Amino acid sequence: MSSKNIELNEDQQLALLNEWNNRPDDPPYIKELIELVFPDIPEDMRDGRSKYGRAVKKFLAEKSLKAKVSHKYYPKEKTELTEDQKEFISNNCGAMKPMEMAKVVFDDPSISPLDLRYKVLFEFLKTINNKVKYSDVTNEETAAEGGYSPPKSEARALVRVNKYVYNGIDKEKVTTKIKRNLYTLIGYMHTFRFLHQISTYNIETDRELFESSFVRYTWDKPDLTQEEVDQYIVLAAEVVIASNIQRRVERLQQLLDQNAEDTEGRRMAMSLVEAINTAQTEYNQCVNRQTKLLNELKEKRSQRMSKMMQESASILNLVELWKDEESRRKMIKIADLRKKNVSKEIERLTSMEEIKSRIMGISEEEVLNG
């Protein structure tokens, strides 16, 4: 039987129109409409390519309607902020980060940077004067989609350093060397590896711990190679892993304490003890990895700096030698010029009358060579 032999009756047509009209903001999928008017057909016939699907699509086309198809993505309707939500954001944007406000405004602690609600809040946040916001949001794409914006100026990088480093940088005493450190730190924090790693953390404290570790390790090291930057990223990630393991141990320990006085929970207590021991072993391994990696990075950089110092010393020595040779040549030249001048004067004197020459009581050879 071909599709043109299937005609929708009036009841089926009315059912389709009612279903469509009842969902003005959420048009149904073609499969939903097929199941509505042909509930008894096999599962493999419930798509737009079957004769039943073509019959439904033909009727919809006659009414200038088009149903959704399963293989196409349809973005959700954009969330609109209420006036109360806007007021809350305006009043608290100076003390709270966008993600923190989103969790409060939408009463959802699991909200992610990719959530449309977060993006709507972020868009509204950009309309607020930068002077009253927690931080200037200059990277629209990164901050909106990834929830993290690395510093893009020396001023913002300086703020990050002082946030994580005790007695970091005096704003009134920013030297050329410090500016160079900040500039290279900005470059480190804009690498794809860094942005990818920090975007994997959904918990804000983990993200800040990762960022703080990386900044403290690298902000005063402008000479790092790309391989070393990657290793410092791994090191900062290990710090987060160790922190998470510690939290897990604390939770397990609390459960163990709760079951300590419960005789019926002895089996659970034994399992908890084993879990705690395993977690502590993982923690020790993580700390050892951190120590080993940090020592390797320090040794590698120390060797490189030592080599650079030796090369610099060699260059300085060559410069000094060159300067010494130049000075020696200059003194010889000056001495030669003086001799020539004296010789000319003697020639002038010897051309005078003999009586004048006798007054000197010396010969030309004696004047020149003593």
C-alpha cells in the first residue's frame, strides 16, 4: 500500500490540529503525531519516512505547519529574568561571582556554565556598570560558555597574584621585571591546556584551588618552556585531586564515627575502615607525585638558569677582554701621538740658533728616550 492510499479521516485531522494548538510554544515531534493518530502501527513505522508519516506530513503541509524531527537539535526557549531576580543580581554583583548568583537566583546548586539560565544571567550582568561588579567580564565567549575568564591585562593579572600570594606585589612599586612576570603569566593562563583543565571543575572551590596553585607556582617564572607550563598544570591538578581525597576521607571518617556505637553496623564499619585506608593510600601517592614533579621542575629550571648564567658570564668576560684590549690600544695610540708631537717640537728647536739650543743642554735622542 502506498502513502497516497492512506488518507486521514476527520477525527484524525481534528486530533492533530488540537494537539498542535495545545502546544503553541512547543510544537510536537512528527513521531508524537504519528503515534497520536496511528496508535496501533509497528514501532518501525512511526517515523516521517513511513507511509503513515508521509500522510501526517502531507496534512500538516496543507495547513502550513511543520513538526519537529528527532535528528535535528532545537534550542530551548530563552529564560527571562524577573524584576526581583534582576534586582538581586544588581545588588549582589559586587560581592558574588556570576555562578554563585545563578545558583541562588534559580535555586539550583547543580547549575552549570552551559545552562541557558546561567547564560541569561551572564548577559544581564554585562549590562551592569563594570565599577560595581565583582570583576570585569571581558571575555564574553569564554566566561559565558566555560564559566571562567583568565586575566587579559597586567592589572587583572596583578589582582590574581595578590589574591593567592601573600605579600605578592605592591601596586605602587611595579617594576619592569614584575610587568614581564605578569605578561608571561597571562600567556600561561591563556593556553588551551590550562583553559581545558580548569573548565573540567564544576565546583567553584576546586576551580579556585587549581588556579591558586598554578598562579603561586608560575607567576614569578617568566622563562618557563611550554613543556614546563604543562607540567605545572598537571601539578596544580594533583593539588585538587589531593584535596578531594581529603574530603572523601573526612566523610568516610564521619560515617565511621556514626557507626562506632552501633553493634549492627560492624560490617559497615569494617568496610568504612578499608575505604579510609584505600583513600589515605591514594592521598599519599598523590602527595608523592606532587613532590616528585615539583622537585623535577625545580631541578630542571635550576640547571637551565645555571647554564644561562655561565653563558652570560662567558659573554661578560669577552666584553671585558675586548674593553681591556681596546683601552690598551688607545693608550698606545695616545703615547705614539705624544711622541710625534715631542719630536716635532725638537725639530723646531734644533732649527733655532745654536745658543738657544745649548740652553736646553740635551739632545733630541735624550728627550725622546730619556
